[in-house]
Amino acid sequence: MIHVVVKLFATLREGRFAEETREYQSGSDVAGVIRDLGISEKEAALILINGRHADLSTQLNDQDTLAIFPPVGGG
Amino acid sequence: MIKTHWQFFRPLEEDSVADVRIYLKSRAQGDVLPWAAQRAAAASYGMTVAAVEEAALTAGLLPARYQRNRKTFSTDDQLKFFRTTVAVVGCGGLGGYVVEELARLGIGRIVAIDPDVFEEHNLNRQLLATVERLGTSKAEAAAARVSEINPAVSVIALKERFSKENGLRLFEGVHIAVDALDSIFTRLELADVCRQLTIPLVHGSIAGWYGQVVSQLPGDSTLHTMYGRCAEGAGVEKELGNPSFTPAVVASLEVAEVAKLIVGRGAPVRQAMLVVNLLDMEFNKFKIGC
């Protein structure tokens, strides 16, 4: 098992959390985490792992910090 | 420290402004030029108030309207503002405030781009939206508003929908673009046009309590990195809408970025994203690889 600090932003916090340390299977990727959180792929516009740009297929390591941002496009 | 990538300074026709400069110096109070003198000089010498403003600033005189800027911006900075053309793409929630603040700052030329007219649902947040203006052009409202605030600022109102097809034409002579759009797809086209023209783009977007700001400088592709996964989709604003205060906050942050880029001081939000959360009152900056 690995422990990942998950940070959610803007609307993604609603009904979830702002920041939590969560446990996942070794080899889990970002897609698995957002599925676990009930976040759709189109809601996860920007994904950062340890401050670096990542994608849905990026694998997570123990102690990673995963930050997920929804698309904000209004003007 | 960031270097500016564009050239502000163009040759002055010294002879044609020499006389008016003598007049302006005679009417200045210290180095501050009252508006009445600026307007009188324009009438007497057959010049626009804009031309008089440039003559004053190049002579080291500060139009009195900028007195409260001067601890933040020098007269030389004001001249840089005056000689800068900023395109504001979208004249709605963000764009209304952006145009207002650019004009009060003393930006010499503003290209205001928006194909739309005001509708009733704009009245909750758009600075330029009034009951009287319902059904009228947003771009033209921007020009009308600026002429009331600062007649030395030229506004080119373009009632066109920005795209990568017309972007190069709309941005002729533009030094900096400000993103005040409401579409992610069009934003990415705007980012492409700015990259092609090698001009800075100050991005802002909003949804509900939330917003974000980025300065994409020539060579960067920050917006594509941010939005690449959802280029075709709508943002969360489609469900959240936008209240009155979020566009004012994010527009002000965008104008602060524009000001810094012009005077070449401070640290813009470059290769990074400023994330604004007014619900939890959090401002966070994240690095975004370009």
C-alpha cells in the first residue's frame, strides 16, 4: 500500500475534502484515484504530482502529493 | 527580474511638440499638469488630449489625474503605460473591470474586443452592464466608459468574435493581450495567437467563488498545459455562474500583471498559476511547466 496526500481545489472539495492522506494499492495511477473519489475525468483539468504536471495514467508513489484542479473557464 | 520583449519607444517629432511643451510647463504646478491645462493645450494647438499627454509625459510632467499613482509608478512608468497598446479580449465580467482599470492606470491605447450585446443576466456582475445599455454592444460600451474616465486613452472597439483566423488582424499593434474570455476553446486559440506574435498574454478565468491568473510570456505554453485535457469542454462556471465580486478580484489581479510586465518590475505569475478561492479565502501559486 502507498500513502498519497490528495489536495482538491475549488468545486472538487464539495462533498469531499480540501486535503487528506489516503491509502491506495501500490501501482495505482491518477485515474484510479479520481475514480475512487467520484471525480469524472473531465472535472480533473489539471493534475500536479509533487508540483509537477501529470496525467491520468501517471503512477503514484508512496508519499506523493497529488493536486487536482477543475477547469475554470468563465469570464 | 523579467525583461520586456517589446519596444515601447518610437521617435518623437520634437519640433511639433516643442511649443506645446513650453506652454504646458508654464501651466504646470511643479511637475503636475492639471486637466484644464491639458484640455486647453489641446484646443489651442489643435492636438488631441492624447497627444498633449504624450508631450507632457516626455517633458517630465505628470497629468494631475495620475498623482496618486506616483508613489507606485514614476512619470517614466506613466509614459510606458501611455505608449502601450493592450488588447482586452472579452468585455463582460472580467473585461469590464480590466478596461476600467487600464484606463485609470493610463494605458494609452486599448483594443476592446467583444461581439456580444448586454443581456439582463449580465447585470449581476459586469461593470459596463446597465439597464440603459441592455441590447447594446459591450465593446462600444467599453469605449464610451473610457471616454468618460480618461479621454487621453484611445479605445478601438471591435465587435468581432476572437479566433485564430482573425487574431493576427485584430491584434495589429498590440503589445499585451488580456484574456477576459468565457470559453476555454477560444482561450487556447488566443494563447496560440499570442505565441505566434510573441506578445505576453495575461490569463484570467472565473467560476463561482473561484478564479485563476497566469502570465504566459513569449515562448511559454502554460495555457495549453493547464487546459490541454479539457480543451473542448466547458468549465465549472457553466454550473456555478459568477457572482459580482469574483470578476472584480481576478480582473484586478490581471491588471496588476499587465502593469508589472510594462514597467518590468516585480514577479509575474509566470510558468505558474495563481489559484484564487474566495470561499475559503485562499490564494495559492503553483508552478506549471511550460
